[in-house]
Amino acid sequence: MEIAKLGEFGLIDRLTKDLENKNESTKYGVGDDCAVLHYPDSEVLVTTDLLMEGVHFDLTYIDLKHLGYKSAMVNISDVFAMNGTPRQITVSLALSKRFTVEDMEEFYAGLRLACEKWNVDIVGGDTTSSYTGLAISITCIGEARKEDIVYRNGAKNTDLICVSGDLGAAYMGLQLLEREKSVYYQQVNEAKKKGDKKALEELAHFSPDFAGKEYLLQRQLQTEARGDIINKLREAGVHPTAMMDISDGLSSELMHICKQSGVGCRIFEKEIPIDYQTAVMAEEMNMNVTTCALNGGEDYELLFTVPIGDLDKVKDMEGVRMIGHITDQKYGQILVTRDNQEFELKAQGWNPLNDQK
């Protein structure tokens, strides 16, 4: 069905008519000029992400359901990175004519899955037309007690540096998808040059080579916010001194924490958690796996620092790895390699403005 047949309000009604609010702070959601929220005893956290087709995602290899899921999760992750609890999101979309009502229902199906996982309410947004493809803007609203909020500027000398999960897998998943996309279009172009209609018909059933790489695809296409780690830290009585989620790469995020906290750091290459599939894929593509883990981005794992007194609480915590410690600012930001050489960390993570035209 063409979206124009429903119109803006018809589409909104179709996508949101059976939403049920789960949070007491949601007084009124979709259906008026503003959502109404109430937070009497806590601080309000607000974060916004803008995702542009061709810059942040490629619909050649991500379907709309996964895109909806990922769009919600990357915002929810920001609230967890402040040690908060996500409560509501608003969703704004700019759509070109190539998208149907059914396409948007798929997008919202993924969006809802992500929200249901963390009990987040969808409370509003906007829709408009686009001449250049799909644009997605999501705002996530959360809450936290004033004393619980963790900023980037609280790291102190001797604090331990920790990360959740493993790093570099999402980036290697992207490299795998880009490689198979390139193979596909190369074959299509060759068939067109030869005028080989049979080959073109067969390419309609092109099967990319993803065998044994499922984890990498999952990490790229099905982003997960690490609220489970936040819950473990709370249960263990650990209050991080600084925290961020890893969206642009470990090196970039750690340098943000160091700069805003006025400290240095030492991290150890041998302690950086890397999945086996990530290492295999990096070798296959002749890439340095440590460089991928440091700079790949889109892992959405948590990077945080804790006082050295919490060593016993975090050293055996499942899903958490200590990778180094905070130092005095004068010692710089250092990576210690497996053979004990020292290199200054560099921010080589993804910068969305580098490719501006």
C-alpha cells in the first residue's frame, strides 16, 4: 500500500494504535501535540540519534525490521551509558516514495522488539517526505537518581579500565557485508556487459558467502544495548567513575574519557577481548585485528572505569574484561602491545563528517 493513501496521521495511527505504556512516568503517549511525562524524584536523561540512508545504513543488506531494532538500541544504549534507565522514545521518519506501508510496519516491528526488551514506551514522533531516501531520528528519554548518573569526566588516577563483551566484531561484520555486496555487483556488471540474460536471472538468487561468520553478522545487524551489564554492576554495588558506550571505536571513546577527566591511561593489547570469528575474518581480509578492535566502532559495548578498590567485584564478572588502568595525565594515553612495546593511542574511529561532499 502506498503511504500517501493513508496520509501522515493514518500511518501514525496504523503503526501505533495498539501501543501499551509500561512506565508510570508515561502519563500520555501518542495522540496529541506532546507526550506527557512525569519524573518527580529523578533526573531526566535525553539522547538523540540521526541515522541517514547511505551514511549509517545500507538497505542492500539490512532489512527494515533489523534496522528498526538497531535504531532503537543505539539510543537506548546511550541512556545505559549514563547509568540510567531508558523509559520512552520518540520516532521521526523521512520517507521516499519507494517505501510502502508494509515496509514501515516491518520497521516498527523491529522497533517494538527493542523497546519491549527494555520496557521502553514509544510516545510520539513525526513523519515527512524525503527526496533522498530514508532518514531516521530517534530520541530516547530515561531517568536516573542524581547520585547514580555516570559522566565521562569522573575517571581518576589508578582507576581500572573495563569493557563489556568483545570488540571489533561489528566492524568485521560490516566488512563481510561490503565484500559480498561488491562480489554481487561485480558479477551483475560482468553479466550486463556480456548481455548474458541467463546469468542475470541466476544472480536474482545470489547467495552470499556467510558460512561460519554468523556472529559477525549478528553484531553488525542486531545491535544490543548492554543493560544487562548495568544491572550486574548495580547488583555488585559497583558505581563506575566514568562511562561511555563504544559507538565510534574503543580508542576514540577512551580518549574522550581521558580528555574530559584530565587523565592518561595504559591499556594492554593482550587484554582487549576479541572473538574468534573476528580474528579469523581479520586475517582473511589481511587486516590487523587489534586495529579493528580499537577503531572499528558500532560494538555498542560499555567502556567504564571503576575504583581500584572494586577489583574483586569486577575481575570475575561475566561479560566484563579489565583492559588497563587510568594514569596521571602527564603519562599520556598508551597502548602496550603483546611484546611490551608502547604506542600512543590515536583516535581513528569513524567520523561521520569526514565524508561530507
